[in-house]
Amino acid sequence: MKTAIYKGIPNPEAVKWGSNDNPVGLLEPGKKYVVENIEVHSWHTKIFLQEFPGKKFNSVHFNLE
């Protein structure tokens, strides 16, 4: 089981990149989440978390473990 720690939003523009969902108000900085799927694209990577079905987040906001 792969996990990811949410770092917060170092770059607000990265939230919009690739039509990702906004993690503000959903995710807690420093908290570990279970990665359900990772989708790699040519210019960005999306992370899907088990705790938030149907939501996709930009990988730049996470440290993968």
C-alpha cells in the first residue's frame, strides 16, 4: 500500500493544472493518505486518494512514500 503525505499548496497555480481538484479544506498538511491510483501524464501527475473517491490531486502537493 503506497501512501502520500500532503505538503500543502506551495504553488496555487498547480491546483488548476490538469483539471485537478482543490485540496484546500479537504486535506490536512502533514497528514498521510492512502494512494488508490497514480495517473502519469506528459506534463503532470494526478494522485487519487482512497479517502476521497472521485477526487484527483496534483502530485506536486505530496511526498510519496
